[in-house]
Amino acid sequence: MNRVVDKVPGESGLYNRIAVLRAERDISRQELADALGVNYQTIGFLERGDYGPSLKLAFQIAEYFDLPVEAIFATQPLKPLSRQVYASSQSPEKGNS
Amino acid sequence: MKTEYAVGNIRIHFESRARRRWFVAFIYTVLVAYAALAAFEITQRSLNRTETTTAAWIVARCGILFVALWIVFTWVAGDMRARGDEREMHRRDHAHFRAYYFVGYGIMAAFFASFFAEPNPITPLLPLALRTFLVKLPQMLLMATIFIYITLPQAILLWTEPDMETEREAS
């Protein structure tokens, strides 16, 4: 039930949720790239984990999505976002029962 | 790096790494063929010109080749000095680092080869054609080093960049 997303992180060794966040908010790679001031190809490389961003770019991405950096990037495989959200919404009820 | 180029009405796509590698292989094959031709001309004087004319002819062709290669590689790989985003800068730095490693070896090889251009105990024992070749070897190695200096960073970039997406796919 608590299975993680088994995705190879690419050359960077970093897992990220950029593609999921982008799809969720209906943002194209070009739009995200324009907002961050990078090439659209860089967004593709970031999503595939082929490029590890600098600390500055990682914070820019976090700021853009209004999320903490650790919610977007991780060195360990990330759990599916929907499952994490559902689990956190269920946990207070479990605690009460 | 741009992935689509236009020559008149013809559109050339370079998203595929395999295609970029074919392009680099083709350019270097032409260069090697040219180097072999130049070496042949030097040793055999096949054009029946004087040595000065042959050298001038080779240098003139080299100049044309330098300019042509510089234009083609800058056009395809982009201006290596232009400011890009952090990933592009990182890739270019890496390409320059790897390319200039070879430039250093080229200069060292030219330096050691210059030994054969001076009077020495080894060359008089060798056949005339080989002797002529060895006398010209330092210049040839320096010429090869200049070619590497001009083309190799871009070639490494073209060779190593993974498959890319088009602008249409990104938007």
C-alpha cells in the first residue's frame, strides 16, 4: 500500500516531482522555463532526473510551485503525491478513533 | 542548443543524438581525409609544385577549412561563449574541459616532434619520404591542435547531449 514510485533518478541521482506538479497545474515546459529563466530543454532534463539543479534553481522552482524544496526534490524515491495527501488527511481521524 | 535548422526551404532536425553523432563523424572523416591528402602532398609533392607553393596551397585550404568549420559548428552547437542557463553553461564547461585536455597533448606532441625538424642522429637513417614527413610533422600536429581547439568542444557537446524535445513538444 505504501509503495514508492520506482523510477530511476537519472544521471543526477535526484528524484523530483516537477512533471507531476506541472501536469497538475497545467503548465507547459515552455511556460515553466520562461518563468524560471531557463531553456525549455533544461526543464525536460530536470524532470527526467538527468540534471541536478543548483541550489538557486531548486529554490526558484520551489518558490514557483509554492512548496518546500523537499516536497519537490529528494534523494530517495518519492511517494505518489496523491497518496501522501490522502494519508495526511486520514491521519487525524485515525488518531481520534 | 537549437534543435531545428533551416537551410533555404530545407529543415534539418538535430533532436536525435544519433543524427548529431553522424554529423560529427562526417565532419571528422572529412578532416582526416584532408589531413591524409595534405600529408601525401607534402611527402610526394604530387602536384609538381615547388615546396613553397605546396605549403601555401595547404595553408590556404586550411584557412578556408578553419572558417568553414567554425561557422558550421557555431551554427549547429551554438556560440560556446554565449550566456546560457546553468545547465547549458555546465555542459559547455565540461565540453571545454574535455576538449582542452587533448589540446594540451597536441601541443606536447608538436613540441616533441620538433626534435625531428632539427639536425639529429635518427632522421638521416630514415627513407627520404619519411624524413620529409617528419620535418613537417610539428606543423601538422600544430594544425591538428588548432582544428581540435576550434571544433572539439562543440563536437563533444553535439556528441554527448541526450535526445532532445522540440519546441512544439515543450509548449
